[in-house]
Amino acid sequence: MQPRATSQTEPTRAILVGVDFGKHDFQESLSELALLTTTAGSVPVHTLTGKRSRPDPALFIGSGKAEELRQAADALDADVVVFNHALSPAQQRNLERFLGRHVIDRTGLILDIFGQRAQSHVGKVQVELAQVQYQASRLVRAWSHLERQKGGIGMRGGPGERQLELDRRMLDDRAKRLKSDLARLQRQHHTQRRARARNDTLSISLVGYTNAGKSTLFNALTKARAYAADQLFATLDTTSRRLFLDGFGNVVLSDTVGFIRDLPTQLVAAFRATLDETVHADLLLHVVDASSPVRHEQIEQVNRVLAEIDASDIPQIVVMNKIDAAPELLELGPRVERDEDGVPTKVFVSARDGLGLDGLREAIVAMAQWLSSRPEAPAPYDPRLEGLQPAQDGEPWDVDDEPDTRQQGAN
């Protein structure tokens, strides 16, 4: 996102709209929308809220609120209106006509962010497929009065903007080609997973709500340099590295895309190739932001997506991260909780400060040994089978189809 320094780099001004339908996490959801909007490259200048029992079929918020929204947008010279909900094509079209400016819903907003963040070839294909499928259901044409030099959600050139000008047949043809490309990439990933299985290497995936600190934990464990930043969806492309565990051997640890509430169904479907690393993992490390006031809701959201991708039966360890930002947890210190059978279930750590990482490694070993004792479970990797020395932590495992060339940030 470029600063608002000149007319050529001026970001879009966004008004946020949220309707309270009685959900208990309404305010937290609005805060998340503001962060999503900023992440997408726009500046929130106003938030309009209201209460309804159900959406208005035509304008979602009703004619009275729509008029209030139009007056605010005119007064604040807003470029775009961002809804914290999924709008039907008709509702989006009606709102744009009524307001005289661009309208984007939560699904379109997340798609826009994913379009900016995807780095690998498979990630870009998945994002473009999701965008094409979303646009094909709407075919909303860009407003001619919007300034092309502005940067921000829904205002960029490239594939997304061009596709808005294509007819449904061209979009459908493009979707077919993208699905074919994605199927080919999935076959490549399947071949790589089979090679890993032949080596009997335990596969571990980091999952969790976006910005829970997965990439920071990944870097701390593997000494890798995967991109990590204090922002939503800092990681979109799966990165895998070897990790040597004392008392067990080598495992493969994968950092995957973060989940979020109301994750668009288009993204869940399109990101199957990336999420396959989660589906085919032997163990999940479910990373949770322990300092978040809505961590329990975020855990539920992640488990809901895991169920949607058929990964809910995979054993998992809950990693309560960021205890340094939760005084009541920091006072208790890093620790490991176990079930009645002595199997680790929850570990409290601070990936940023390195607190509890030894305990986490020991918990992973204990879980790995428990898994290896079950029938048909992967055995620990033995480098002597191939005359190799134990891999160094952070050594890449050939999963990504493109190298990670991004710079390391801070989480």
C-alpha cells in the first residue's frame, strides 16, 4: 500500500458498513473489517452500523440506512463502501446505483487481499480461479468515474479488473482453464507427498486463525526465513521445511494460509491445493492467539473450516501463542497440558520471545511417538536408509512450486 503522498499514489477512502443481526462478536467483527480494509490498501474514514433482524432484499440495510450512507459517503468524499457481509449480486448492483460509487462485500474484500498476497504459481492460479468464479456470478462493470490512479480494494488493474469487462462465456472458459492448471499442480503436489511417504517422514501442518503467529512460530522452530508480519493473511502459500526433533528424527513442518470467520466458500474450494497440505498432514499444530479476547470463537472458526476440508479427524495440539501479550497466562509461564493418557493436548508459548519452544518440541515428539505406535502410522525418518545425515532445521522440503523470495517481516 503506497502512502497518500501524491495523486498517483492516493489510496481509496472507504466507509465501512456493519449490520448487527444479534451475533455476540459484532464489535470484534467490525474491528476485523477495519484491519482487512487497511490490509487491502484503503483508508477507513467512517463506520456506519445498524440493527436488523434480517437483511433487506433490495439494499441489505434498507432504504433509510442507505440514504444515511449516501449522505455520509458524499460528505466524506468516499470512493468505496465496504460491507461486513456477503451481498447478493442484486444487492451490490442496487447499492452501487443508489450510492453512485463502488461497493464491495466481505467476500470481494478477502479475494482482493488474496490477489495481492499470492506469490507462488499455484497460489496465483487459486486466487484467480476464485476471483473468476466470484465475478462470473455478478458481472459488475467498473464505474467509469472512478479514478484509475487510486490504489486500494477493487481499484486495481490486471486480471481482476479486465475480467470485470468480460462476458460470462469468457469467464467460464477462463475458469475451465484455471481448473485444469490447478488439477495439474495438485498432481505435482500429490507426487511430492508420495515421495515424502516413501521416506516415512511425519508431516506436521501449522493451522490457525489469521495473524495468530503461525509464521513466527514456523521460523522459530525451523530457523527458516518465511515471511511473517503483524497483519492479516501474511502467508498465503504453503512453505515446508525439515525439522529435526531429538528423540524422534526428521519431520516436515508446513506453514499454511490462515483462516478467518466467514471465509468465502470460493476460497475454500479454490485453495484445495494449498489446503491439501493440511488434509494430508499426520499432525496439526493449531496455533491460537492467546491474547485475543475472542480466541474461543476463532478456535471454533478454524475447526469449522477443518471440518469443511475433511481435516477434523487429524490429531492436533493446540498451541496457545502470544502468552507474552496475555499477563494472566504469562504469570503462569509456558507449560504443556496433557489428557488422562499423558498425550499432549495444549502448549502455552510465545513464539516471538522464544518462551516454551522446548516444551513444544517435547510435546511434538511425544505426540509423534504416540502416532507412530498406532497401526499404519508413519515411522520416524531414518537418514541411514539413504546414507544421509540428519537434515538441518529449516532445510527446504520440495513442496512449493516457486521459491519464497519475500523478505522477512516482524510479527
